[in-house]
Amino acid sequence: MKANEIIELLKLLPHPEGGYYKETYRSDDSISFNILNKGHKGKRNLATSIYYLLESGQVSKFHRLKSDEIWYYHCGSPMRIICLSEGEISSLILGADISLGQLPQAIIKAGTIFGATPFDGNSFTLVGCVVTPGFDFKDFEFVRKEDLRKEYPNSFPAFEKFTYY
């Protein structure tokens, strides 16, 4: 299949961080903010899930969440996820070929700065993402270029395409 066919069939919409998405699950149960220690304010659903698709040349802009996020590879090109945490840089490849070190799922811990892009040109990647406690845009933060430049001065040129401002 082609990316545009998947976008149409799954009814994906443009995502603010780049690419396309559709929420597929939002738990009916919620949890109160007073027992969460990660800065959440108000109630959150216990979990949420989305489809997320990036086409070649698109990136998921660097952002961070106040909740853990689990990514699941579905189809298309493998996807590189770049993670920045406490001055450290790491990356992983989400994909189906475990013999090449690709991972069919990856866990991004709350507070980690991360972004992603398809590994292969002229393709796309379709993944699923589960956030727990559930996703709320109040818990989503884009990372500013200036902040990245200060914290990662030697790597910043490679990161610039992952930032909006």
C-alpha cells in the first residue's frame, strides 16, 4: 500500500508534530491529578492509543510528554527514534527485522525529548502509540531550537530539522 491510501482508509488527520494520526482508544476510566507526580493537572484517562504515520522526508518534531509512551511498529519503512535525556543522545530503530537490531516496540519514558523519521527514502512508516496516563495536549511540549542549541551544541545542526522554532 501507499501512504496516501493508508491515510485515507484509516481516516488519519495531520498531527501538530508532523505526520498523520487518529486516536483509536481512550480509556473510559480516569485518574485524579493528585496521585500523579509528573506535573499533570486535572484528571487523565488511564490510557490512550493512536495510529501515527510519517512519510519519507517528514519528521516527528522534538517534543516531550509528561506520560510514558509505547510505540509499536505496524508496517512500512523502519523508523528512527532519537531520544535526548539529561544531556545524553540515543536512537533506536523501530521495525520488524529483529536480526538487524530493530525493535517491534519501544518505550519512551516521560520527560524524554524525542522525535522520529522514517529510515528509508520514498516510503512511510505506520506505528501505534499508547500513552499512559492517557494523552492530553496539556502534557505535550515542543522543544525550542535555542534550548537544544544550548544543551547539545555539537549535535544541534543534525537536530535542527526536528524543531519548529
